[in-house]
Amino acid sequence: MFRIGPLYLFAAISALIIVFAKVGFIRNIPRSEFVNELFHWLSLGFLNLTPVNGYVDAPKVLAGVTWTLQYEWLFYLSLPALAFAACRPKFHLAFATGALVLSLVYLAIHPGTDPGILDRPACVPFFVIGMTCGSLVHDGMVTPTSNPLASVIAGALIFVVFFSFHTVYTFWPVVLLGGAFYLIAAGCSFFGLFTSRSARRLLVMIAALSHIVIERPGIKIGRLLSNAFEKRRTNTPSKPQTRDIAAG
């Protein structure tokens, strides 16, 4: 929370400032509706973004990317169960594969059109594909594929998905994108893009800047609060035990 939260709030507040600059810094809707909209925007990604102060395109200011945080929170909440599976070397691949099959069967029966967390969990297969590929790589069951042909196949799979389907939240787009991700996990560099020094330096610079300026202060605050809570808990005197003295 103290890593994701500050970065999310920085982006959300920046977007809200842009929205208010467009519609004016006055309230154009009832107070209760306005408070509810702000609550959605400041919920650290738990809730979907809504229009703000009458501006229906407000979520587009952040390009709609914050919906992934809902699944990230679900991922964190599922870590105890995932850790139980991961700590058993012979079980984690079977767990990931089984979850992948179940999620694909569900997606085939209930295809999604929107990644909304409350109606159709259409994005779950993407997470499970990553888990399955990670387990395959961990167990040494992936054949390295760094040749140009792998880049051509991965690019073709992505091309087919984005130019042949109106949404990626159905069975076949997920399978095709899963195949592309498998090739990338196996070492496909996508025509050298993933191994380019310039691309790596740019990504490292952006990640380092966001970590130093936004994430690190949030993590520091989280540690201070945790230490203060722990200190208060250890300094709390325990209640003296009393004995019942029976009257003779």
C-alpha cells in the first residue's frame, strides 16, 4: 500500500487538477455525488474511476490504466494461497496449469467485453498465464528461443489479436497473447527491443525516478507507522493477573 498508494495518488490528483482546469474549479453536481466521485478516485485503485464534476471523460485523462490495480490488490490478497502452492516445488506448476485451464474454460463460457472487476473476471487468465510461464521457466521446461523467427511469430500473434478481434477479453485473443508471452518468457527479444541498451536505460531511468521521488517516501512512511505500532504494542503493560481468594 505504501509503495503503490503514493504513486497512484500522485497520478490521480494530477488528473483531477487537469479535469477541474477544464470544467472550472467549482462544483457542478450535488455534493453527495461529488464526494462519491472523489472517493472512487482516491480509493488507491480499489474502485473504478468515474466521471468527475460533470466531466464524463475524466477517466480517459489517465488512459483508463488504473483498472489493473484492482487485480493487483486481489493478487496481494491471494498471496497466502499462492505462497502455499509456490513453496512446494512439485506443486506450483500443477497449481498454475490447473488455474489456467479453469480460467480459460470460464472465459470460453462467459466471454468478457470489459475488464470490470465486479462483472467478468476476464483478465484473470492473463495473470495465470504469467504464473504458468514463470513455473515452466523455473522448472527448466522452456526451450530458449532468441532467434528472429520467435520475434516474427510473437509479433504476428499480437498483430492478429489487435486487428482481428474487437476485444482481447475472449478465449482466442487470450490464448494468442499467451503464446506471444510464452515466447518472450523463453527469451524472444522482439527484434532486439528487449535487449537494447537504450530501451533498458530509459526504463531504468523512469523506474528509478518514480521510486526515488514518489515510492521511497511512501515506503518510509509505512515503515515509520509500522515501527511506531510495534513499539506501542511492546510497551503496553500487560494486565496483572488476579487470583481468586477463597474465603475459608
